[in-house]
Amino acid sequence: MGEGRERERADEQIPDPLIERYCDPLTVPRALMESEVYQMHRADRSTSGPSRMRTAILPIDVVVSPATPADLGAINGIYNHYVEATPFTLDADQTSMAWRREWFGSFSERRRYRLLVARSEGVVIGYAASRSYRPRAAYDPSVETSVYVASDRVGRGVGSALYSTLLRQLDGEDVHRAYAGITQPNPVSERLHERLGFRRVGYLSETGCKFGRYWDVALYELAFPVLRRCRTRREIAPGRMQGDPDAR
């Protein structure tokens, strides 16, 4: 079996960790229930013997942890590659380190806005983030998520491991919905999001102009399994982060 086929199989075995807590179909939101990974999980539970609970599998040499200021150079390098070489981000200009440091200030190791990195032998090879979806207070329970992997590590399960870890952490916070915009075409990213329980809820035609042409963007949504009480910003304890310098 070729290396590419082995990588594809490894990625297919990385599921959404949220299902580990929601085995009863009555407690699972429709978006998650319809996802490929949940159906695989239900099939496993129907077999004889104890349930084979699927969990996110990290590549053997990869560690996922909260990002630190020392990681910002590597994060900036990973992101700027996608700015220069792809339409997957519709940023047209590379981000500076000054801007990146301000961006880093919007994250915390707790609460809604998280920044995780994947390291291999101490080197940052990818990152995942959850940020403010919109600056208006009524949008506070929603986040925008993204994941970027170093170009030479794509297809090795790093993105799946980062994203599933991020979603598992957000599942314990006051987050009701997660959204991701995917520039079209990008079938790899779409499969990843669908595998993690996202579903397509919108489509923006020719919404971005880059590389001399217009690009469509598909909007994906994840409904978190626990019903979150609707609270205004004034009801949230002081000290919770507000605003996000990434809303450029």
C-alpha cells in the first residue's frame, strides 16, 4: 500500500471527540448525528461486546498544546505561505509580526477563544484557533474556527488532531455554534469539517477577489451538543475577553 493511501486511511480513523459524551441519539444534535463519524460510532456500538469508542489519534511524533508567544514566528510563517500561494485564506497581504502579536492577545487557555499548536520534535507544524465570529455582542456565543498546517505536513493527520482537540476544549466552554468559511474548491477541508460534525449552511458566490479572479466561499456550522443558555455580554463575569484584533 502506498504512502498516500496509508495517510488517507489514518485520517479517516480520526473522528469527532464530541461523540464520546453523547452516545444517546436523543442528546445528539442533527448536524452531528448526520456526520460520517457519528454513523461509524453508532455502527461500532451495534456490534457485540463492549463499544469500541473511537478517539482522536495523534500522529506518533506530534504534541498539541496551547500556543505561546515564542510560537508566533512559526505560526506567521505557516499562515503567510497560504496567503502567498493559495486562495484558502482571502488575505491578500502577508501578516506582520507586530500584527501577529496583537492577534495573540485575543486568546486564552480558557474560555471561548483558544489558540493551539502542533509540535513535532519541538517544531511548530500547524495551529488551530477559535476567534470572535462577529464583534457585536449578540454573536458572543458563536466562534469562528480555522486550522493551518505546514505545507510539508499536510495529509498526515495533523489538521484532524488539532481541530478535534480544539473542539473538545470548546465543548466545555460557553460556545453554542462554531463557523468556518471554506474557499471553493477545497474538498479536503470540506471532508475534514464534515467528519468533525460540521454541515454546510450557506454559500457565498464570488465573495473574494484574489489572484486575478473571484472565489466562492462555503459556510460550515457546528452545533455543540449541550444547549447553551443565551446570555448577553453584560451577564458574563468581568474579565472575559472581548474583541478580537483578527476582525480586520
